Amino acid sequence: MIFLICGEKNEGKTTRLKRIFPTVKNAYGFAAEKVFEDDTLVAYKLVDLRSGVGIPLAQICTGPDGCTDESFAHGAFCFNTAGFAWARGIFEAARMADADAFFLDEVGRMELGARGHSKLLRAALKSDMDIYMTVRNSSIKDVIREFEIENYIRIRARRQAMERF
């Protein structure tokens, strides 16, 4: 089954994903956690939901040449390509362990443009695992269409209700 954890920006999608994870048997996955300096968002890191180990994923671009050869710009951030490779490694570990579920945070515009976690998500959707992923409300219809998701349960970030589609 596919579970779409949806909501608006800063509405608690990642928090909801992290609360569901320990309730699912034999699960693997990662969350994208925000990193703040004072009250300012400056970066994101990916965190393995099983081990708690993390890796930098993105940081605020520091100017037109702010990204390195190992990163690419998307919006205001430079994304570390090693972070996406690290996430694929978590998926491969899940496959090797015959996991029951895989958690992926977050699917959005980058994946719709065939970047970010796009390849990982396509592989996950072809697996026998249940997939839990976070998606902003503004992207949900496009994600369903682009990744050909037919049967899914929508979990709202702020409410306890689930809707089956």
C-alpha cells in the first residue's frame, strides 16, 4: 500500500512521518530534518529513521557560485548529490532485508522534474514494500499522476484521519 502523508509547508508532514515509523514492523527509511541557526532555516539533513545517523542534504546557497561540483541548485538551496546516494543506500538495505515498509521524506517539485529522490521513488513503488512518503498538498495530484500511483491512503499531517483512494 502507498501512504501519502500530506499537508502544507511547515504543517508537520515530517513530524507525522517520524511518529508513524516506530509503529510499522520491519521498516526502513529517512526523514529530511530542518537545521536552524537562531530562527533562520539554513540547511536540511537526511536522517536514517532506524539508526538516527544523518548526512547533510542541502544548505542555503551563498551566492551565484554557492554550489560545488558535488551539488546543484534548487530554489534557495544547494543540494548535496551524496545525500541522494546515501538515501538510495538506505533503500537498498531495506530491499536486502526484505523490509515490509519504506519511508521517504519528501516528494515534490524536484522529483517531479526527475531529480532528487525520483529514481529511488520509482524503484520503491515497484517493490513489495508499503511506501510512506510526505507530499505537499500543492504537489499531490502531480505526484500521483507522474508516478502512476493508483491505490493509496492519504494521511493528513495535522489530523488523525486517513482517507483511502
